[in-house]
Amino acid sequence: MDAHLQFPSARLASMSAARQAMGIKGEQVAARWLAVHGWEIAERRFRNGRRDIDLVATRCEPDGRTVAFVEVKTRASNDFGGPVSAVNWKKQRELSRSAKVWMSRFEKPGDTFRFDVIGVILETEKVRVQHVENAFLLHGMN
């Protein structure tokens, strides 16, 4: 087989590895951001089949515990609408399904739940964080 035929797949694999590394870095930045703002990280990458929730964060409130299901979107720039705009209705539906599984296993009396999106822009000279609280509602609940 010609070497030039193998190159595109090797390049794609390294690009995928680079994207994955950037995503992990973004999740670390987001977890630190949440901790600084009074949240505890209960779970990282909670898996439900093929779906996962990047971070499950909790914070004790006077009237109970708030649980935030956090989707982290990491980008190298704010081009194409930035990371937060990447959470479309399909992703919201997947997150809702996984959140329902988490709730069925770990919900405590008095818990309140929300979905947050944290966008992390990893620029060469600086890191920017955009935290959108209550970014969307739980799908499939009446």
C-alpha cells in the first residue's frame, strides 16, 4: 500500500488525539472554575452507555443540594459561535437521558437539578471561561 494512502488516517488519528487532549484540559479548567465558585465535583464523565456527562457538580444550599449536570465545550478560538453554541437539541436530549439515570441512582430528598454549559477557550496567551447556568431544561419531563 502506498504511504500517501496511509497518511490521512494517521493525520486524523493525531488530530483526534489532540482534540481529546484539549477536551480533557477544558474539563480540568471547568472543574477548577466550579470549585473556586463553591461547587464540589461529584463525578467526572458519568457514563450511561455511549453517552456521558462531563461533570456532575453539587453545592449545598440552605434549602437542600443543587446538582448541576455540566457539559464542557473546549475550543482553541471563539470562531463559529464559540463552544457554548455547540450544545444543540440532540446533545441536550442525550444529556437529559444520562441525567435521569444519575438521578435515579443518586438523588437525595430536597435536591434540585439544572443543566449548565461551560465554554472554555484555550488561547495561546490566556484561558477564557464562559459559564451558562440553567442553559436548558430537562427533556422529556412534564
